[in-house]
Amino acid sequence: MTALAELGEDTSRTRLVLYSAAGFSPDLRAAEDNGELILVAPTASTTGCGPDPRYQAAGTAVPP
């Protein structure tokens, strides 16, 4: 993101997005809770598992 900022691009709302089918560490989950990054995992339709109630209640489609 620093390279983009040096080119004059506004990166103030840019977030790192991480994808994992194996899950995320507590540190990464804390960083997501602080708005530092976005965590993406397979959806229930691709895994056969139900959605995480935290995200269902929040109205987002991003599972933990």
C-alpha cells in the first residue's frame, strides 16, 4: 500500500484481505475486529457448514 500512496493514491480506506479454508489465528481475528484487515473463508454453500451466527446477526456475508 505504501507504493500506491507514494504514487498519490488515497489508501486511507485500503484493507488487507486474507483468504483461508483452514481458519485464522486469534491475532488475525483481533486485527479484523479492529478494522485493520478483512478475513474471508469459504461460505456455507461451498463447505456444507452453517454460517457463523456472529456474522449472520451483523448482516454480513463474510464468515469467520
